[in-house]
Amino acid sequence: MPKQQIRTIALALGLACTSAGAAPYTPASDSEVVERLPASATDPSVRRVESLRKQLAARPNDTGLRLEIARRYFDLAMAQGDPRYVGYAQAAIGPLAQSAAGNAGYWLVRGMILQYSHDFEGGLQSLQKAGELDPRSPEPVAWRAAIHMVQARYPEASAECERLVPLAHPLVAQGCTSYVLATTGHLAQAYEALGRQLNASGAPAPELVLWAQTRLADMAMRLQRPGEAETHFKEAFRQGVTDQYLLGAYSDFLLQQKRPSEVVTLLADWERSDILLLRLALAGRAMNDSRAAGWTGQLRDRFVAAALRGDRLHEQEAARFELDLEGNAAKALELASRNYTAQKEARDAEILLRAALAANQPKAAQPALDWLRSSHYEDPALARLADQLASKGATR
């Protein structure tokens, strides 16, 4: 599989953490300078995309160049947690809306951008078109599977995973299937199957190894095997790939293990990402770090600005901020409830359960409790929250 396909598929399979952030800003034209990006000797990805933009100025009608720039910007957004890059990607493909109707790459990138903005149905339609135009490509299939998972449409996700089998690396197909199994009551089976496939895969691309190891870490935590989870996280970091999903997941693990000082060290210089700044503020609060108030203030300003814009992409993280840093259970519940209408993954359910419990409104958690029951999702922490809510009158 080409490296670009591998990167895109790894992003799709890690969709759970990709859409939390501010709404992307779309420049009015290719020539508009929004910000000078940090093109340094240690940041070849940014240097490469800047080089491509210079080429685009001389060849504005080059469809392939526009699509490559858009995909590279999208990769940067996912790796760095900076939604502005998604806006740049959107601007890059904007002029292709009329001319690229028969180009599978255009519909793929368009679908990726739409799902980022939580237009999941629009994203699915674009990805379906991409798949029809290029039926041998695994990328649209992986993205459709990921969107179905976010929407808790497990039969549809499973069907997309099956479609990946003849199209993608075996680790991709097994990873997709294990993701579904681990969410629908077959956690131990999924953990063992994904581990076996990873061990049998030789030397797959670092992006795929990172994704598989991060998912295995999540499963190990739910199986109450923290030592194994730590081993998987360390193997993921050994791949040398910058990935905010991994940074966020490991930070949550460290916070659960009451090791906040390690979070502060891990996330140094990551304040630009709302997702990671939240973990930094939580860790700072836990260890009485003098910088915690500043990190909390930055988050507060960002969430207030997002609310004034009508930006709803941040609601899961904002709910956690209100509950765990501001102590405002009512506001957290409002945000978590609204977020759950768009996204229905475990993290979305968890913050809804916790906020409803803290606000003493157990009935408000019913959508998440219904999902927990119907999906057969296995997680002792969520089960404990469900029991507490049931004792207060919710239907378990």
C-alpha cells in the first residue's frame, strides 16, 4: 500500500479523537497569508507543504497538486491538533468543486473534511462517491467504517470492515474488525485477535503499528491490565510518529494511574491543541502546579470564543472542562447531552454519565445507558457509573 494510503487509513481508524477542536478557518484565496507556519529543520511535513504551495502559485489549475496539498494539511491537523490546517485543506480543494466531479481523490478529501466538521451524512455521501469512482481503494471504506462507529452503527461498520479484507493490509482489516468487536461485547476476543495479527504482520508501516498498539492499550485498560496497557503505549511511541490521539490517550492513562507529573512533561509545548491542553490543565491541577491556572484560563477563553461562534465541535472536551476544572455540573451536562446527539463513542457516553451523576439528573444519562446496554460495551468504569445512576432512578 502507498504510504499516503496508509497514513489516511490510520487517521480514519483513529477517528475517535480527530474531531475535537475549533472550527476550521477557510482562507479566502490561495494567496492569503493567515499565519506563518513553523517551517523548521525539525518539521519536514510543514516544509514540504509550503513547498507545494509555492508550486501551486505557478500551477493553480493542477488538480493533483491541490489534492496533495489538501491531504498533507489534513494529516498535519490530525497530528498537531490544529484545526486551522483543515481550513487550509478546504481552501485547497475549493476551486475543484466543479471540475473534479469524476475524481475519486477529490471526493475522498471532501468526505474527510466534512466528517471533521461533524457533517457525518455529507461525509458518508462523499466517501461513497469516492468508493464508486475507485472501488479498489481502501481509504473511503476505512473512513466510512470510522464514521459508522462514531454514530454507533455497528452492523454498517462491520460490513465496511469486511470490505477492507481484499483491499488493505491484513492488519488494517483486523484492526477495523477488532474495533467493532471490542465495542460490542467481545473485548477479550478483539484484544487477542488484534495482538496476533500485529505479531504476524512483520514490519508494517509505523502509522499502522501506532494505531494498533494504541487500540490494544485501550483494550488492555478495559481488561484491567494496566501493565500491558503501558507496554502497548510505549511500543506506539517507539514508532516515532507525531500523533495527538496517542498523546491524549496516554495522558488519560497517566492521569488514571495518578501520575500527573508525567503528563506535564509529556505535553510540554502542546498548548496549541485543545485536546492536549485540557489534559495538561487536569494534570497541573492534580499536582498543584503554578501553571495550572494559566492553562485553565486559556481553555476557558477558547471555549467561550467557540460558543460565541456557534462552534459545536468542541462540546465533549468542553463538557469535561466544565465538570473537572470548573466544577459546573449543570453546564457540563448541557454540553455532554448535546454532544451525544452527534457522537456516540465511549468517551462521549462517559462524560454524559459522569455529568448526569454530578448534576444529580440521572434520567439525563438515559441515552448513554441505553447505548451501554444495547452495545454490550465492556468497561468496569462505565459499569460502575451506570450502577450509581441506576441507584438514583435511571434505567440500567
